[in-house]
Amino acid sequence: MAKRRVYKTTTIARAKAAVSKYRSAEENASEPMRVRVLVVDDHAVMRKAICDLLSHDPTLDVVCQTASGEEAVSKAEELQPDLVLLDISLPGISGIEAARQIRKISPKSHIIFLSQHDSLQMVNEALKVGGHGYVAKVDAGLELLSAIRTVREGTRFVGLRIRDQGWTAKEV
């Protein structure tokens, strides 16, 4: 006589729960992934302007604003943001040094420098310490959201003002 296979049956409740879980996962997959952003600039007006600009993109969520390099490092360690928008000229440690430390304590965080400095030397230094992008503050209104998208997709972004000075990726 042939052996009968006994299949593990699930209850109706388990089946409904599984369907519900599947539908929930499907719905969540269609929602854009939220990007948690840490904004670091020593000028309150600039931080507000950056946050106002970011508010136009529903996928960006500013989780913290800080005014110094030390605060940036501390908050990056605590919050592990997806993205850090970082000025270079900060009180205490510079944005360059803050980036160096953030890369160690929050390695998954992408760093975009947003600075008034537009010299090739400063840009190269910022990218060498682990920056993923560089935007001159004067161009932030035009380039920042594009820079964020580009960096989140895994590509380095350097603003047009810097590229117009002859910057090439070979320099880094």
C-alpha cells in the first residue's frame, strides 16, 4: 500500500494573516523610501533655507540640524542618518574633519558637502575624506536636490561651478 503524504495545513486565520502581510509588503514597496537627513551648517538662516528646500521632496526627512562639527559627529553616531549635508567652515572641528569621523562611526551615511568654498583644492580634499558630493552654496537652490538623488543612486556629484573650473574625477 502506498504511503499517503500528509501536508501541513494552515488555518484560515494563518492564511489570512499571510495574505495581509503580503499585501502590506506590496503597498510598502510602492511607497518611496524615506531618506533621513542630518543638516550641518553654522548659520541658522542657511540651515532653515536648506530645510525649506528639502521639504519640497516628500522622500527627504530632516531628522536633525546642528551648527558645529562636534555636534555633527555626535548626532551622526546617534542617528545613523542616510545622508549628511555638511558645511566645511564650522566652529570647532571643520567639516572636513567631521566627515572623516562620520565615515568611521556611520559608514553607511552619504555625505554631501555644501560649502561657500569652490576651490578645486578644497573640493578634492572634501572628496578624499569620504564625501560623495560637493555643491557650492550659491548653487544649492539649483543643484542640491539633484545632487541628493545622484548620490543616493550611487554616483558621485560635483556641482557645475566646480566642473567649470576644470575639475575631473581623476583628481581625487
